[in-house]
Amino acid sequence: MTVGSVGSGSFEAPGPINPIDVVAGAVEVGASETGLGDAGSRGAAPGAPATPAPTIPDARLANPGGAPPVTSLTGYRWPLPRGRLTQDFGETTFASRMVDGKPFHDGIDLATFCGDRIVAAHDGIVLAASRHFDDVIGWIGDLTRYYKRLDSRNLWMTLPIVVVINDGNGYRSMYAHFETVAVKPGQHIRAGEFLGYEGRTGNASGCHLHYGLFSPFERSEIAIEHGVATRMKLPRAEIGRVDPLLVLPPRPKPRFQPKTAVQVETP
């Protein structure tokens, strides 16, 4: 089930959408998100420049059916194969995300040791592989003020190194806190292919991988804690997320081992 402010869920027909601002990265949404090919170049004459993707006011309106059902997702594998689960998806005591007024962790955290190899959870195309990733992680709102803050205060190095991959099935995988990455935007990736090394970049006090999963067609939202959004000049919400444990292959669930010394707030 997809979780958001109410959690419309990808198992059900989406409900009405409240008016919202532009979804960051919405221009990337098209047939390629659902494995139907390159929408920007379809029908172009040989050698002709690709037609720019249109600006879509709300990516969640681009697919009338909303996000593809979670039950349709196949082909996923563990991105940190030996990782122990250090923070689960869902309600927590410390997070910048909020659901029903309570702090919420919008992915799972896996950890082994600094420098362990992180691999792709699914086939796909790399959308981002650096500290410049916010355009493609589903912010609901304008990022202009946020980027100006990062530029004016030289804060880019405080962000985690993140890889975002279009999984080709209507969903995107987000991998955060790399020490270094070995892929670049536009690169085609196979499940299990090496992405980079486990690290602690960004707001993390220990090496680990934050793995998140969402659909740019999802219609639910997760709120950003008001103080965080105000201080960092972030949008008020992000597109709802899916519990990655719903799509990762069966195995004994990693024993929950909270790391009391690690407090993480993933942008």
C-alpha cells in the first residue's frame, strides 16, 4: 500500500486530488516511466532533434489510473544483500516526514559497513547520481527558493549523495547516503548491477543505505514537518511512498536492529 497523508493506496482507484503546485521532475514523466519507450522522440524523423517533454502541472494527472498497483511489481532484489534492517518503513520517533501528524520514515534503512557495495534493486535508467537529485524524487511544489538557499549558503555538500532510477514500471527507486557512486544519469542499469559504495553523506551519523520507492503517478502525499519545510524552504509535501518490503523478494525479514546513535533525516 502506498502511504500518504491519508494513504489512497495503489491497490484502489485514486480519490479526488486537491489543487497543488508543480511536481518537481514532472517533465520526466511519460511512457518511459511505464516501460513504453521514449515518449520525447517517438515519431521524430531520423536526425531530427527530440521534441522536449511537455510541462505537466501535476505528474499524478498524467496517468488517469494513478500509480500501477504494487502487486504488479516484479523483478526486485535487495540493494544491500547482506544489510540488516536498522529502520523500518512507517511511524517513527524522528523524521522530517509526517503522516497523520506523526513522524514517518518514508523508506527503509539497511546497513552493513562503510564501503560495502550497493547494487540496483531493479532494472532501469539512472535519473540522478549525485547531490543534485531533488528534481526527480517527487516533491510537490516549487524548489526555486530551496535551490537559492543551497546556493547562497554553499550548502550543497551537506546533502546526501543519491541515486534515483526509473524502474521502467511506473515506479522510481531512490538510494541515499552513498560515499561515492559509479553510475551516471542516462545509464541503463540491470538489477544487481553495482551502483556505488555505502556511506554516510548527508544528515547521517553512520554508514547505511536509505532505500525508497515511489510512483510519480501516485496521488497521495506525505507532509513535510512545518519547521523543516520553513527552515529549508522546501515544498510542503512529497508524493506518497511504498514500503519497499512489499516488493523485495521473500526472505526472513531482517532482524530489526535500531542504531540509537544514528539519527537520519533524508531530504
